[in-house]
Amino acid sequence: MKKTRSNMHYPVFIISMLCMALILANTGLFHFTVICMNPENAKIQSVNGSSPFSPFQESWIFSIVAVGRLAGAPPTVAMINRFGLRVTFTLFGLLSGIATLLMPVFSESFVFQLLVRCVQGLGVTSVYVAHGAIPLAWGSPTEQGFLVSLLSWSYELAPMLSMALSGLFCTSPLGWSGVYYLFGSATILCFIAFFVVYSTSPFKKRFTLPKNSTSAQVFPTGDTQPIENKKLEVPYRSIFSCASVWGVWMTALGDGVGYQMFVMYGPTYINKALHYEIADTGLLAAFPFLISIGTKFIGGVLLDKATCINDHYRILIFTSFAQAAMAICFMVLTFLSSETATLAQTVFTLTIVFSGLHCVGCFSASQRVAKQFNHILTSAMAVENAVVAFLLPGVVALLAPNHSSSEWAHIFYGIVGVLAVSNLTFMMVTKIKPAKWTGPAAIRGQDSKMTTVSQIHC
């Protein structure tokens, strides 16, 4: 019997991308509004805005999101295995929206800000899991690269929207608090839409394969049981002892350091080190992410269409080149200052573009290696990003307390070192092929008629 794709295929991807972006954007609003959160005058256009918090308090408000991320990782995986992606993702999305709406209510309370930011961080792991799970459940093998790149636009869309709109609200009569009410409301509405449309199966029967599919979709992405009376046994020991998995995690760690640097401190760098006005800072910080969305689209198509090169070399070259280029851009930034602000902004843009391309390659590699267990790898990536987000504010406070160009150069040198080590490790140990633990033996009691990937040693 022919399996036909639901006509909700692409609307689901668009709504999913927006939901992912809003969870990430909610955690990033404070990264911009901190430079204009003067409670007595929300309309600030000077180069140096004021804040109701001390540098020490700001550092903790930045970092506490990472605590929420770490705390949210175990329950996210457990809830998805128990209830499916639809219920879990919606729950964390609604929590993020409510927390964002409450952010301005007690804007001068340090303890309240910590609590709200922690709640915002809880749902970030679900974003990474959704990124890996939705393409596997809803996409055919020939469009995986494009679908991965489509959902990965959320990592650019989030800071682009949060920074651009925060800049506009900071310099408008509505004040900075308006952006929290806007994003909080949008998050709640978007996740209600997700809960409605994601109940539609990608095929006539949920979790049955299209005619041309070559992989067994057994990940619990919906609110129903994936395979009746069949249980997916996660081979944790095999996963954590697989060199290819560690290669993917290493390259993801390097990208996480570079990405978090500019998501968390991009507006501060542009405003304090390059001396741009707040209104200009919002647009300049958002513009690179807009460019990155376009290049990600091209990158995803190339990964799907360049079949003249096998999967291993195609993804390996694509991913390692993007990370090497990102490292070069950070090195160039060490020589630039406010006197060369235009050039610094250009290199800043290129850094984010290459980070976006690397994201597409990294998630594609993760999917190829882990197959139906990709949610384990992406959950670990979320934890890596949480650790980076937790440690980075302390590093910045220590090495760049005044946010001068010379101080930022010290941080950029360190990032170059991390990128070099992570990229070399990825190239040396990663085999971009389905690992042996993704084969039939990994699925206990699975129907012998179901198509599965071949056993290939890790």
C-alpha cells in the first residue's frame, strides 16, 4: 500500500522552526535589554546604557539560563520517551512564554530575574531534540539535509528577532519591557498552534515508512506509541564508547563556544567595543543572522545534492571547513578595534555565517551516525551549550571587565584554540556512517519486515 505524505508537511516544519526560535529568543532578550534597562528611563539612545544590576549580578543572570538548561536535560529526554515530542515540546514552550511575560514585572528584583531566567532555560534541550527528531519523523532520506538546515534557521532567527526588536523597543516610547510582552505572547500562541498541527501524522499511518525510505523511524515524536508492543532499547554504553560520537560532540562544543560568544555578547561587543549607538547595535547584531539563514539554505541543499561525493567525505569536509573558517574569522577579530569598526562588523558577520554552516554539517553528521538514537546526541549537545553558556560570563567578566577591544582579543584567542582542537578531533576520529548500535539488534522485538540500517562498526 502506498504511503502518502500529509499535506501538513511543510506547515509543521515552519511552525516547529518558529517555536524553536522563540524558546531560544526568550533566553536571549536579556542579552540586549541589559544595556538599556534603566528603570527610570527606558528610552536610552546613548552608547553606554545603564542597568539596575551590578556586573556580578549581571553575570549570574546571564549564567543562570545554563543552569536551567542542565536541569532540564534529564526530564526532557525522559518525558519525550514517555509522552512524545508533541506534549513535551509544547509544555516547555508554554513555560518559556509565561516566564518571558513575567520578566518585566519585577525587573529590579535580582532573585526574581534569576528564577525567571532559569525557567526560560529549562526548555532549550527540547529545541535540540526537536531539531534532530522532526526531520527523521517527517522527512524522506533525500531531503534530510534541507530539513535539518530549515529547522536550524531557528538558531539565527532567534537572535535576529530578539536583537533587532529589542533595539527598536529600547529606543521607542514603549520601552524595553514591551519586547518581553511581545515575545511571551507570541511563544504561547505559536506553541498552541504546534500542539494542534503536530497531531497530524506525516504519513497515512504514523511511523510507517514511505516507499523510498531506507531508515527505520522509531523515535517517539508524537503522542502515540511508535510501534505497538515494540520497545526501543537505548545502547548507552555503546554510544558513549563510540569514537565517532565523541568526534561529533567535540565539533559541536567548538561551535557552541563560538555561537554563544556572539549570541550572548554580540550586542555588548558592538555597543561597548565598537562604540555603536544602541539603536544601531540592534540592527547590526541581527543582520549577520539574517545572512546566515540564506547561506544555511544553500548549505543544506548542497549537502543533499552533492551525491558525487559519499556521505562521509561530503559532510566531513563541509563541517570541518566551516569550523576552520570560523576560527580564522575570530583570529582576524583580535587585530580589529573601534577604529576599524566597519571591517570588524564584516568579520563578525562572516563568523556567524560560518557558524551557521557548521551547524548544518554537525547535525547532519549526528543524524548519519546515530540514526534513531540521534536524540541522545542532540541532548548531549544541548548540555554542552549549557555548560558553555554557564562558564562564558565568568570568563568575559574576568578577561574583559571593561569590554575594550584589547580585552576582547584575549577572549578571541582562547576561542580560536578551542575551535582548532575540536575541529582536529572531529576530522581524526569521526566516521560518518551508521554505527553498529543503530542496527537491528538495537531494537528489541522489532518486526523483521521493517527496513533497518545495516550494521556498520563505529
